[in-house]
Amino acid sequence: MKGFFFFVLLPYLALFSLLPASIYKYRVHGFRVSSLSSQLLENKLLFFGSRPFHWGIILLFFGHLIAFLIPASVLAWNEKPVRLYILETAALSFGIMTLTGLAILIYRRLSVKRIRMVTSRMDVFVFLTLSVQLVTGLYTALFFRWGSSWFATVLSPYLWSVFAFRPDITAVNALPVMVKIHIASAFVLIGMIPYTRFMHFLVYPFVYLWRRYQIVIWNKREKI
């Protein structure tokens, strides 16, 4: 069947790779899992690259998640052209912001010798996959307009069918090649999370967001 590997087999391979490996690493390594930050080796480019990249990818993630969870609400929102334009412009802006941050981070990896020396093959693979994901996403946003609407009508039902273990790829097979590459690279990203620096967000101490402030009393007379 056309598209069977990319849209039927690959999603389950990604989930099977993500869940058991993530649980194992969390139980065995716990909070020793980290992003292996190279901030001490170079900080300026990291600051200007990581900020737009992280904020952009977080906003894009939640935008896709909302369209997946409540597609009817997204379609209702898009019934008014002004609201549709606002949503599409915002999504495009977040995509450009993320790609800009990624480009700075890639430049940092290539131009700073100390960073280049600690760059692994998996880091290179991550950057390549992210680049494909973002470039195809921006291409889709620019040349296949109103993605928020057809995501809700085409991709959301497809993804729900995957989670229901009855994958229906009829509509997905009819999508343009660049959109198919965008979808497939997303599954690759999901599957590679436990084996890359992305693993650190799964052990992020989210409790700090609502934990009460801690008061530290420091005695100046006490010698350290």
C-alpha cells in the first residue's frame, strides 16, 4: 500500500521507541538526564539562538496540539477571515522565529571550535531532522495556505485513527510531497527523543512553576 511505511508503520515505531526507552531512562537515570549544555564553552550565540528556538518550537507544538485535540473549535475560529489571517500569520511567525534560532545554533556548532569538538553524530542528525521539519513546515505554510484548517480536517482525523489503531491514510496519501516529508520527519523526531538531548524536557522540574518561594537566610558573619 502506498505510504504504508511512513504513515502506518512509522508512527507506531516512533511511539514504541519513545515510550519504553523514555520510561527506562527516567527510571534508571532520573534527573541525571540533561541537555548536555555547552553554555560554559560559548554563551553569546547560545543565548541568541536558544531563546527564539525554544520559544518558537514550544508555541508551534501547542498550536499543533490544539488543532489535533479540538479541530472543530479551530475550524469555528477560522470561519471569520480576520481570525484565520491572524492564526496563520502567528504560526508563520513562530516558524520563522524557530528556524532563525536553529540557524544560529547550527552556525555556533560550525564556527566555534570548542563546540564543534563536542558535537556528536547524533547532534548532527538532530540538526538535520529539525532543519527538514522546519523548512518543510514553512514551505507548507507559504505555498499550501490555510494549514490550520486543512490540518483540522485531514491530519487530525488521521492522527486520531492512528491512536485508535485503525490508521486511515487515504487523505494523507493525497497530500503534496513536502507535507508528507513534514509529517514523516515529525515521527522521526518523536522516535529519537530518548536518544538525544531532547530527553531533558521529559524530566524538567515542572513543579518549580507552582512551588512556593523559598526564603534563604544568609548570615554575613558566617564564613564559607
